[in-house]
Amino acid sequence: MAKLLLLHAPHVVPRFSSSRSLISASALYRRPLLVNPQLSYTGPRLRSRFSARAFDDSPASSAEMEKEKQEQRRDGVSRERDEDYPTGEMDYENRNAWESFVVKFRMLFAFPWQRVRKGSVLTLTLRGQISDQLKSRFSSGLSLPQLSENFVKAAYDPRIAGVYLHIEPLSCGWGKVEEIRRHILDFKKSGKFIVGYINICGLKEYYLGCACSELYAPPSAYSFLYGLTVQASFLGGVFEKVGIEPQVQRIGKYKSAGDQLARKNISEENYEMLSVLLDNIYANWLDGVSVSTGKKREDVESFINQGVYEIEKLKEEGLIKDIRYDDEVISMLKERLGVEKDKKLPTVDYKKYSGVKKWTLGLTGGRDQIAIIRAGGSISRVKGPLSTPGSSIIAEQLIEKIRSVRESKKYKAAIIRIDSPGGDALASDLMWREIKLLAETKPVIASMSDVAASGGYYMAMAANTIVAESLTLTGSIGVVTARFTLAKLYEKIGFNKETISRGKYAELLGAEERSFKPEEAELFEKSAQHAYQSFRDKAALSRSMPIDKMEEVAQGRVWTGKDAHSRGLVDALGGLSRAIAIAKQKANIPLHNKVTLVEISRPSTSLPDILSGIGSSVIGVDRTLKRLLDELTVTEGVQARMDGIMFQQLGRDSLANPIIDLLKDYLSSLR
């Protein structure tokens, strides 16, 4: 409540937002994260020039836009097409005798906790949320950077015979699933086996599983291959009953966050936007499964529409290898590796294998260095009292890191890895400025993960090149600002509040006991319009696009990476590996050369942060709740974030309490 009332804001407070989508089904994938001697990249080398002016408070004029375009034409500079960029695709290369000898020699001197028995199987369990941030040894949960690195290390580690992958229900977004699948496919290029095991067969989980060499499930496994839904919740009727009147100013016909507060049903524009997003996700899933299983796309869709719940049907249709319990799969792996029945299968888990150094395996990079700056979570300007490490983007901290990269001559290029639905617009703008200054000194590539919308896209606009996954949720260039009028509620409960003020507009945001006066409503609208025009015009300038063209793709609409790419909001489709290849290209580093990736946003090892990580694991405090509390305590000013639209898989949460779902969905819109 306090967050939306904006009682402490010193000025009119528009809120940028978009449709926040949490997806619980599968996706598509591409290439790896780690750059090493055995990875080679192909593609042409082209020059590109970043084009953007310093941002001021006034919208860019058409004349300024035309002048910028003329300068580009005069300089012979234009944005490249996707096919002009290197793919960053992994090519597995066998080591020669000398390289193999060096690796074996280094293994002799590895620390005891970094030693792995020869013929071991790397065991990985994918479950729940997967962070795009690096994690310390004290942190719980999975880290996508470390997971990706483990796949690459295992491919070249002579001690690893294969991977046994347990896939549990996932709650990460499609961008991360796409990246993981890409690493599964790349690992298979090594010739080693990767066996998948799945207990609950949802769309997202199956999409990862079908990419494995073999996929098994127990006889009692649940199958939820029913399809996808998208749900939008509306609180207008609830507020009406309790006497709360949301006064919403929405700029952009697709700006659905305001709908959630004021409407009782879905708008035509919101329905159109969500339908297109759903079509993209479903089509990509069908295409991916078709490729992995060798079945026709229409046959896969027909199977989904049969409503199959028996795991036996999946075996009959060739969608899984066999039906076996976990111990039976382990016995099969022992037999395959020549391990005696009474002996234990040699394994190494994710946690221990994350400690194996790349140097030991000969996977360190070259002399040229590329900085990786990770920005994940909701955006705020300063650190709040309940902030947890790596759970949000703190502008003042990220700006320090960006400046350190800009001032250092050792980095040839930088990659901003974004996984954020947005947040504080002032913080987003301050980071945009620093990224723009960085891009004037060296190539900067924005790499999008699950989501980079509203404030997340705001940051990405400053980069020379933007790379997104096909199903990244991005765009959302729009504004919504809202205030609650509580007059009827106060009357119902017998509460009274009197406000004494000085200044014509002093009560604009502080007098929730009454509706707007006409002049206040006019100022409220003008403020929102100004914020929207500034955001839109800045996006147009950054993307070298006429304002009227940008207007067509803005208006608060959320796009998948694929659709954003076709509309000029994104330059190339792919994962972090493609962003690295493009960074090499822009920095004039030969594509076959090794580079060293330097993680600027490494996990903190301070005692308070370590204790925070342990507390989250032992006590079981939900990080999402902690983030929400953080936001509610420190948020002020313009917000550039997405709302609480939820993508769900049919059957997964069918028994959930709808009231709880409504509250969860609403609370997620405040994060």
C-alpha cells in the first residue's frame, strides 16, 4: 500500500512497467558460456558505431533524430543484421597429445577437494529458481554461470565419463532454460553421454530432458504435457467493495499494470499482447521438441492435445527412452562404465565440481580480457536494510563497477548481462548514462537473460549491441502512474484525516482521503506523458529509429526476444556465448583467439553476507519475500518495472487457492 500511495515522493510519480511473465514450461537454446582454447567462433568482423546523445529532461525532437540519422549515413554506419554477427556456436575440438599431458600433469597438483576420480559421473539436479548471478560456496540454489561452466569443464575433463541430470520442476524463465538446453546439446558434441531423469514431466522439464542422450522416468512419474496458459489478475472489483478508488494514468495502450489495479477484466490490447507471447512460447516449444525427438511438429502437437497423463504413453510414443527407477538407471550406468555391481558408482556433484579450476583442465583464456558485469533483479537506487546479496540491482554499486571497467585499460570490451523486470526509473537512467559513457570508450554488448524489460531495457539501450534469447521478455517502453483514493474506505471504518498544506499542488500525492482536483488530475497526466515521451524518445535515439516508428513498438508492449529483434529493439538472438563472440568482433580480436572473461560482479565474502546466505539456507527464508520487503521499505519515485502477469502450465497448480494466487500475483507486481 505504502509503495503505491507514494506519500513521500516530492513530485508526481509516474511508474514505468510492463507485463511481468513467470513461465513454467520449456524453451529453446543455443550456445555456451565459457571461452576456452577448444571453443572457436566464426563470423565476419564489422565496424559499428554507437549512436546516442546525452539524455536531458526534454524529449528528443524529430530534427535531432534526423540529424543523427544523417550523421550515420555520412559516416557509412548502420546497424548490422543478425546474420552479420558471429554465431558464438561451440565447436568441440579434441586435444592433442601434448595438451592432454599438460592437463594430466596439472591434475597431479590439484588440491584434494578439487580431485575427481577417473571415470566419474557428474550428477546435476535442476530445480526451482536458477540465478543468473555467481554464488559463493555458502549460498543455496543453482547459479547459471557456474552450471554452464560445469558443463564445459565436464566436456573436456578426461576424468568425467558422462552426466546424470535430474530434472525437477523449474520456476526460472525461458531465457535460462534456453541457455541450459544449449549447454546440454553442446556437451553431447564431446561424445560423452548425458542421461536425463524426470519425476514430474512438465513442458519446461521435458524440453530440457528431450535434449539429453537418453531420458528416463519412474513408473509413478507425473505427466503434465497438457499445454500452456496465461493468466491475468484484476483487483478493480476488490477495491470497489472495500472502498478504494485507484486513480490510474496509463500511457501506452498495452500498459497492463494499470489495468490490474483499475479494471475488472482484461482489455483487448492486453489480450492481444499476451496471446502473441503465448503463441511464441508454444511454437518454440513444439519446434524444439520436434527437432530433439525427430517427430513431426504436428504429431507433437497432436500428442499434447490428447491430454496424456500416463507415463507409459510417453514411452510408447518414443518421447522417453524407458521407464525405470533411479536405482535401476544407476545400475545401468555402472554396467556401462564397467563398475562391479557391489561397488558404488563414482560420482561428483555440482557443488564439488564447481570448485574444480579451469586452469587444471587447460580452459583458461588468453591475454585479451572482456569484463562481464551482471545486473539481476529489481532495480533500486540505493541498498535497502533488507537487501540480500545478488537479489537486486543496486544502482550506486553497479555504477561503481561500470566506472572501474571504463577507467581500466586492460578490458578490451564489456558485456552487461541483464536479468531484470525493471524498478526505479531514476536508478535506471543513472545506470544508462554510465553504460553509455562506457560504450564511448570500448565496445559494450548487452546480453539479456529471462527478462530485460522496462528498466531492464532502459539499461540495455546504452549498449552498442543488444543480444537476447528468442524468448527473453523485453521492451515494455511505457508509463503507468497510480494513486489510491481511500475516502470511501475511511468513511466505512469511521476514520478521518485532515491535511494542512502550502503550495497549490502540495497535496497531489499526499491527500489520499479525497480524489484529484481538476488541476491536479491535469498535472498528474502531464507528468506521466512527459515521462513516457522521454523514455520513448530516448529509446528511439539509442536504436537509431524515427520516433514515430518507435511509437509503434513502444506503448508499454512486452515482446519476446524474437519479435523484438524483427522490430529493431534487439540486434541479435542468442545467449552469452554469442555476446562474447560479438564483443570480440567489435574489439577487433580475432574470433579464433582465446579471451579471458573477468567477472566484475563476484559474490561477496564479507561476514554479514555469508551469514545472510547461511540464514537463507538454514532457516528457509524465502528470497522473494525478502526482496518484496526490501522494495516496500525503500522504493520512491518513478518506477520502470513489469506487472504480475503469470504464464502457467496447465495442471501444475490446479489445486492452488485462487485467492492466494491473486494475492501472490498482485504482490509480484509491486516487486
